[in-house]
Amino acid sequence: MDAALALFAERGFHGAAIPDIAERAGVAPATIYSHFAGKVELVNELYRRAKLALGAALLTSVPAAAPMRDQFAALWRALVRFAREQPRAFAFLELHHHGDYLDDASRALELRVLTPIAEVLELGRRRGVTKDLPPHPLIVTVWGAFVGMIKAARLGYFELSDDVCAQVEATCWDAIRAPAPATGETRS
């Protein structure tokens, strides 16, 4: 599984062949086929494992009763921690996130992982804390910035320091938070 994760993260789905995965793992291709019907089944198993790990990292880190701003900051820190601790899994997920080879179970898992985050953002919208948009446009706004930050750091454009992560997090919060009320108005 580690060899498959590494090759799928490096080369993508179409660039990683079962014989290459087997060679990197130090096994015969038949060994892989004894566990998986083929490459599609293997990549979906890897996707679900990585997505479950990401979901667990995110959902166990968010203080449910905290203000939305604090929840957002906790989610961001959890994303950073996951990307740092599991860089191959993060790169794999980012690369295969929209793959047409993902099966129904993998796509359903994606939605299950996003549902709690979407619910928090919907509550924030109803309370006037976040922009008056459905949750998914807010999620893709933040996700795109996060992935861009990780990729740029991986390419050496800057060091992924805690300070940089905090600055990008604050910028993303500014991108999704509701505008401040005009003088004399109050937000509920």
C-alpha cells in the first residue's frame, strides 16, 4: 500500500502501473492482484484510507462549542498538521480528488467527510458570520488556497512556517467571513 501510495502521488493514476507498484514494493505483480482486482480497485482503497485519515484529523480537532472563527482556525491547523505529517497522503488526495476512476463508495466518503464542515458553514451563514453563500463555494475557496500554499511550499517558493500558515489562514478567513456591518448595524 505504501508503494502504491507513493507512485500514485508521484505519477498519478495513469502513470502508475501495477508492475511498477509491485517492483517498488518488492513483490510480484500477482501479489497485488491477489488482493485487488486491478488498479482501479487499488486506487479507490488508497483514496478511502487517506480520506478517512484526513476526515479523522479534521473532525477530532474542532472544538464544537467554540465560535466559528476558532473552529475555522482549528480546522486550518489540522489541515496543516495532516499535510506535514502525511505529505504523500495529502499529495495523493489532492491529485486524485476528482478522478473519474473513483467509485461510488469513494465519492460518497468525500461527501461524508465534507458534511460536518458544510453544516458548520451553513450555520455560520444563517448567523451572519460567513458570507451568504452555500457551504461548498466557501469550502472550495479555502481548499484551493490551502492546496496552493502546500504546493508552493513543496516547490520551494517559501518555507511552510507556522507564521506563513497563520497568515494564509487569516486571509482565507477574511475571504469567507461576512462583511462587517455598517456603522450602527449589528450582527446576530
